[in-house]
Amino acid sequence: MTDLVSRRSVLMFLGLSALSVAAPVAVSAPAEAQSTGTERRQDRRSGRTARRQNRRIARVERRDTRREGREERRSIRQEGQEIRRDIRQGM
């Protein structure tokens, strides 16, 4: 009895042959693309790190400015309170 070739076996054979042709190309090409992609990813990461550091520095500077202003306002108020207290006490 003759063996009939089924559609499934033909498609499997074509798929394996296409895979054997495409495999060497797929293995050699991504190495360069991967290194390029890795470089871009590292550049983006270092850029993010620098921006994050700049934000942190700016945040600390703003906080220090607020604290200095707050201390200055507080000392002015305390001086005013002392002056008013002295006036009330008749000095």
C-alpha cells in the first residue's frame, strides 16, 4: 500500500526546512542588535539616574530655602513679641 502524504506532514517538513534556513540568520543578527540595544538601554538608565539625582538635589535646595525662610520669619515674630511684651510691661 502506498503511503499518502498528508497535509500535516508536508507543512511540518516545510516548517522544519524554513527553520533550518532561518536559524543561522536569527542566531548571528541579534548579537549586534542586542549590544546596540544594551547600549541604548544603559544610556537611558544613566540619563534617568542623572535626572533623578538632579531632582533630589533641587528638592533638598528647596527644602533648605523653605527652612531658612521659616527660621527668619520665626525670629522676626519673636523679636516683635519681645518688643510688644516690653511695651506692655512698661519698659
